Amino acid sequence: MNSRKILFWSVTVAMGGFLFGFDTAVISGAEQSIQAVWQLDVFQHGLTVSIALIGTVLGALFGGFPSDRIGRKSTLFWIGVLYLVSAAGSALAPDWYSFLFFRFIGGLGVGASSVAAPMYISEIAPAKDRGKMVAMFQFNVVFGILVAFLSNYLLQDIGGNAWRWMLGVESFPAIIFVGLVLLVPESPRWLIVKRGAVEAARAVLHQIDPSTADAELSAILASRDKDERRSIKDSLFSRQHSFPVMLAVVFAVFNQVSGINAIIYYAPRIFEMTGLGKDASLLSSAGIGLINLIFTLIGLNLIDRVGRRVLMLIGSIGLIVTLGMVSWAFYTESFNGILVPLCLFGYIAFFAFSQGAVIWVFISEIFPNSVRASGQALGSFTHWFMAAVIAFAFPYIATTLGGGNTFLIFAGMMVLQLLFVWKIMPETKGISLEDIGEKVESLDAIEKVTLTKTH
């Protein structure tokens, strides 16, 4: 197996995750300055923060179409272009309306990236390392979040236009990504299933691992032929795909009703609600980014060893406890300067090595080749739709219901997630994509919970 090539391709594509994370989190350091510059009311402020998420929802919803039509590689290239245009345009925006437009463009890139990048990596990675390789996308997401928080902290005192620099520095990694993505090959599964380019796919598979290339090619062809016999026009919403569709939608919803993006987007504001000063709030936000990075790395190294379900079970319990403690702190006003930050650091740790590490891996695995792009798009759309709703509503909910009730709601959602993982979520570690696509749709998948390898 040519591990160095696979690693280079995966790291390159995962850079889309770095831009994803940076673009998502950078607004947290700029949102209050932007509100003051253009004198935005509560509605306009909520729209300013969530406009990128609205673009993300649409990018995720339609990201499967270019991935199927023009290929994973070309789609990733144009995603990089969107990031570049958004970063430069947002930094130079002369008015609020143009700012909204450029942030929306960046959101399109984030949404499409969450479809194309994990899917590409899952389709070129060997089964035994697939979880770790796809999780590199999420690692880069949280690395981007950390860099955004640190960048915001370092740039906050450079003057009245600090917020423009915060947003504009994303242009540099975007240029690097656009250049490097040209060096990766097309997905062999896309070449076979969508273009019938068997020899081109064989060449890519030989680059990955000459010893298994022919066997892998035969398995992909057999899976394609079976899908073609089963349905001339294989629709994502046909009955045979109902179980993976349910898994993707429910998993994505739980990812967001944990409150993760509300905490990332509004971290400085949440810390200020507990009595911390502005400088301490921004520094605490950078601490969240660091914890996120460390525990995502832990999850990345465990996901192919202990499996997806074990990480999710441990993480769900941890999220319930930490969110419950934050809620209690707000109810009792136990703000001694350290309790809420410590609880939120714990929350981020449990989220990072469970939901954070697992979501893009799991959704990229559970659909058969014929509908993987549309299935990934559905999961990403659901994820980002819920993120947009929560980011838009969080300031109103937190003000109206108070911090205690808000975090208690998030904790209650994680109780439901724990039941879902325990009773329904199947294990997918170490199984080929073709075998998962077959087994996850079987009628007894819910009963078995753990999928088994076929020999």
C-alpha cells in the first residue's frame, strides 16, 4: 500500500476542513465589532452571524450534484475558489449588504466541503484506516477553529479595522488549497459508478495499493452492477435506503442540538455572561479551540480501534454531565470565574472525540456507492440547517429563557442521543464501503446493531 500518497491526498483534501473550521469560527471575534460598525439591531445581528450558515445549508443541499456531475476533485477545486472570494470580499466589504453576500459565498463553500471532502477521503482510504483518514477532515476543522480563535485574539488590538484582518487572513490558506487540490487524483469509485471509466479507476487503485487493486475493482464493479439491476434510477429516498437515510438525518440533528455551534459562535459572549472580561473571554475561546483540537486527535486515533459506537456512548454521557453542570451554574449564579469555563472545556472534550470525530466518518460510510453523494449531501444539509436555526435563535433564546434553561435543553437532547446510539446506531469499523452499503440496508440492521465483516 502506498501510504505516503494516500496520506498526501487525504491531508490535501482535509485542508478543506481547515478552511471550513476557520470560516465557521472567525466570526466569533468580529461579530460585536461588525454590530457596532453598522449599528445592527438584534435581527440584523443574528442574520449577520447566521448568513454564512444559510449559505452552508444550500451548499450542503446541492453539494452532491457537482460531486456526481463533475467529480469529487473538480468540486473541491471550486470550493477552494469560493473560500478565497469570500475571505477577500468579506474583509473589503464597504457595506453591510455586500458583507452578507461574501459571507454567504463562504457558507456555500463550507456546505459543499462537508459533502465532497469526507466522501472523497472515504472513497480512497483502505477500510482498516478509513475512520482515521476521514476523521482528519474533522481534525482540520477544529484546527481551523483554533487558528481562527488565536488569530482573533492576536489581531484584536491592531485598530478599528481589526475585524477586517480577522476575516481576510483566510485568503492565504485558501490559495494553498486551490493549488494543492490539483495534484490529487479523481475518486476511483466516482470514475466507475458515474463515468464507467474502469481503466482510469484501475490506475488510481494501483497507486493506492497494487496488491489489492484488482480485488477492490471487482468489488466496486459488482456493487455497481447490483445497484443497476435493483433499480434503473436508484433514488436516495427509495425504500431500500430508508435506514441509512434515517441514520444520517438523526445523527446530524443530534450533532447540532448538542449546542456545539452556539458555543463556538458565541463563546466570547457566553463567557462575558458569566462575568469574565473581554480579553479573558477571547482567551477562554482560544482555550476551547485547543481542547477541541487535542480531543479530536484522541478520537482520530481511537476511532478505528474501539469503533464509532464506543466513542459515541462515552461522549454522550460526558455531554449530559457537562451541559447539566453549566445549566446548574447559571441557575444558581455560581460564577466564580472558573466553573463555567471548566465545564465548557469538558463539554468540548467529550464532543470532540465523539460527535466531532465520528459524524463525517459515519455519514460518509453508510450509503452505497450509487447514492453516496446525495446521502452525504442530505446528512450535511440536515447538520447545517439545524446549525443555522440554532445560531440564529441562540441570542434570543438565551436572553428570553436564560442560560440555565438553554443549557438544560441541550442536555436533554443528549439524553435522547444516548438512547439512539445505544439502541439503533450500527458499528461500521473495518468494513469495506461496499459491504457496509449492503449490510446497513438489511432489515435486521437495527436488531444486530453491529455489522460484521464478510470473508
